[in-house]
Amino acid sequence: MSRRSPKNQDRRSGRHGTDQQVPAAGRTAAMGPAQDGPMRLQRFLARAGVASRRASEELIAAGRVLVNGQPVQKMGVKVDPDHDVVQVDGKVVTVSQEHVALMLHKPAGYVTTMSDPQGRACVADLVPAERFPGLYPVGRLDRDTTGLLLFVTDGGLGNQLLHPSHHVLKRYLAQVRGVPSRHQVHLLRTGVKLEDGMTAPAEVELLDCGPDATLSIGIREGRNRQVRRMCDAVGHECLALHRSSFGPLELGDLPEGEWRLLDEGELDLLRQVAGMEGGTAL
């Protein structure tokens, strides 16, 4: 079973359209320091950790979001985090300017989202979302996949890390049914044909030969369920999947279900692989 960290414990390792402009109602202390300027309301809600952008659109359409005391139901409305007051179900929500990044050892059985309308367990239950508003996962691990899941509050850094131009390596341990042949391993390395096109070259090593083999697979793409589909494509069903690293970050001995903040050295390495050397990503 996974372990959740107390939400109120301060731990390094431990554990939730139109372009219509809404008139400002005046800055309040709750809004905090200056932000990134006007942004679409659904993006603001996602940055604040309320819900994904798609789920935020549903909240807006349902009339549950107020901006400066006015209900908003149209998509495309922009808000200025430095001046506008946004409420969801009567509660003021804000976006923090002080960005953080952390890693979670994701257990199986959790969907990678900050909220789930179906009531399923989600990774937001395992990270300090209330302490760090705007925290969101960089990429996804499917419900049954375990391992390193990176979270940031800086959308710019998150987008850069996922951008195809940076080719950030993600390494997985995949237990597959049976033992792939040398030819099948070669196919995984050089590229296999999926329904959405050929995969890019991957770093693949056969670690354990069986009866069910374990493969180390490093990919620089981010397609949906890609590693599982690659294994299926060469005739070996993926029985279990675990992500051990994301770019320069190694999961190490972080216990399952636990999280920890990244240190400054790790943040510098992330900025470098994201092409943000010398920037102010965090």
C-alpha cells in the first residue's frame, strides 16, 4: 500500500470563445504578488490547482466560477491575477508567484490529474497541492504505472520539459510477458510502427531473461501509453511499468507514495535540459 504524507506537515520528503476582459475589482491581499499578466480563466484555474483546463471549462460552463463577483460562463475570458478576484464555489483561489518543483513516487491505482470527476484516486491526493497552489504534473503516467512523476508550479518550465525539441529522456523498467528476441529488442531501439506513427529511436536493454523479461527502456517522446504500446507492437505484453528517471532526476530510494522537493542543484539541471540556462524558471 502507498503511504500518504500529512497535508499539514512541512517535509522535504513526504506526502492535493471570446477574449472578453473582465473588469478589475481591485487588488486584495489574498491575490499575492504580481503574476504573469492576463491569462485565460481556465489556465488560471489550472495554475491555481483547481482542476485541469478541460475540467475548469466545465466549472466555468456550470456557472461555478465568479470573477470580481460576477458569474462567468463564456470561454476565453481573461483575468489578471494581480488585480482580479476569482472564486470557485464561493472560495477565493490564487496563483502563487514563488514556483516550486517536486518529485512523487507514484503508486499504481492513481490517475495523473489534479481532480477527477469520476471520483477515482488521483495524484493530487499525494502531493501538497494546498500548500503550493498551481502545482501540476509534468506529463502523465497511466493509472497502473508507478515511479517518478515530476510536479511544478511554473507552466513555462513544464512546457519546455515536454517540448519535443528538447528530447528529455524518460527511463522505464518494463516487465514483459516472455523474452524478446535480439531482433525484437533491435526493433524497439530503432523504432516500431504504432497507430500514430513510427517511434523515435529508444535506449533499450534486456536486464532479466525470464520467464518474464525485464527491459530498461529510455524514450524521448511523450505519446500516450507509449512504452506499453511499443512492447505490444513487438509481441510482448507489458505486465508492469515503472519510471525510474526523468531527465537528470533519479527516483532513487524515495518510498512509494512519498514526495520530496527538488534541491537547487536539481532545479539547475532541469533548467538546463529545458533550454532555460540562466533563466528564472523557478
